Amino acid sequence: MVRSIDYTIPASWVGNIQQFLKSKGYSTQSLIALKKEPDNVLLDGHPVYLTAKAIPGNLLTIHIREDHSSEHIAPVPLPLDIVYEDEDLLIVNKPAGMPIHPSQNNHDNSLANALAWYFARQNRPFVFRCVNRLDRDTSGLTIIAKHHVSAAILSAGLSDKASSGLEREYLAIVKGYPTPAVGTIDMPLGRKEGSIIERIPDPAHGERAVTHYRVLETQNGHSLVSLLLETGRTHQIRVHMKYLGYPLIGDYLYNPDMEQIQRQALHAHRLCFTHPITGQRMEFISPLPPDMYRVLYPDA
């Protein structure tokens, strides 16, 4: 795979090529990768070093080359709901029950397996780079970067929303009616002692975690809640809503109430971000899945 990207050096620029690429979000690892081939970096069509001066008006061409695939990810023909695809990324609507990547108990039923098959059918190398990882039983939108540059820029956006404008909105169903109906949960989270999976509120030693929530509607004794993540800690929404006193239904770890649904009622509903290469603002929405809809409207 070769991805060619052109930049015109702006009139206000002062500095070398490496500094310019860093300003575009290229990571140190990406810059190291570009040094491996002499024609990965061209200035007005001529190979140059990253230390070469970039003059306003110059055409800078970057060749991103990848010819290897992720090891230990078997291609498996699984259903794959691709919402969007271009040369730099994929947006996939992941179903509940599908793990993101293979593990000891999930060798061949993950999103990574499905994508490996998708790329293999096109005779293209595949390195699995999932930007916003969802829990196995969380459904909804996830971003897959197609090369190391888009992966680095998008991943940096998870911790620096000012640069990417990344917004991640989830929909959850909780039992009862959260009060107040709109608010922010600012509670550090840490690992539960004796567990490698569970997380707990940990104001003394945990990592900062911030979730903004808003009740959208109440039906059938439950509330549909919109949640915006300011940080991205493991199980953040699930633990924060339990801390608030309104845990997600169907959550086998934090609230094993399986009467209405057999998985945590959590869906990655909306993604909004700046494209890592084009700079275009992008937004994707996945509607509430049927199993969550039936909790609110059992007679529909």
C-alpha cells in the first residue's frame, strides 16, 4: 500500500520539512518510518531529507508505504457494517457481542478478524489500528486508521480534543430517572483491587475521568441518556453512571440486571472529528439499535 499526500507550503511558513509535518500532527514514529525510503519525501518532485528547508509555495509530497499485515489476526468472513471509507480511515458500525480484537477466548470472532478478511479479499496489507476501542458488548461507531500517519493523528486527538475537535456521544439506558437530568460527572477512576477488568471510583489515586450526561427521554420505567466523553477511561460511562446511582441495565460487571436486555445498554451513537489528512470536519451517526429500542418501546 502506498498513500500519497500533497501539501503546499503556506506563505506564512518558516522552518524545515520535519517541523512542518510535526505541525500537521505527524508523530516521531511516523517521521522515522518516512526516512526508510529515499523517495518517501519529495519537495517539488525531488527526494529530500526531512531537515530540508520548506519554502512557501513548495509542493511537498509524502509517500506512506506499508506492505506488512498484523500478525496473529486470522481473516474470517464475518458481517461488517462499513459506514464510511477513504484512503486514510474506515468508520465501522460494530454490533454488540463482537470483540474489537482477538483474545484468548475470542480467536476468530472479532472486528479485527472481519477487517483482515475484508482487506485480504482486496489483496491489500492490513495492520489493525482501532482508534476508539469499544467494549465487546457495546455497539456503535468506531474509527479504524488505515496507515500509521492517520492512526497517530487520530489517536492524539483522543487526548487533545482542541486539535481534532473529537466528540464521542453515546446513548445508554438506565433504570429510573437520573436527577438532575443534566450534569457532569468528574470522578477519577482506578482499577479495582484483585481485578484486571473492573474499575471503581478512586478520587485519591485514580486517573481523571469526566463524563457529561443529559436525559433525553423516559419510557417504561427507564431513561435514555446521552453521554459525551471528555476523557476516555476504561469502562468510564459504566462506572460513572453507577456512581451517580443509575447504572446501565444489562451490565454483567456493574449491574447484572438482565431482565430487559442481555448486554450493557450502551451504544456509540455519534462521532464528530476533523479528518486527519484533509482537515475536513466529519460527523457520523448510528441510530439506537433494536435491542435498546425495545427496552423503551416494548410494544412498538
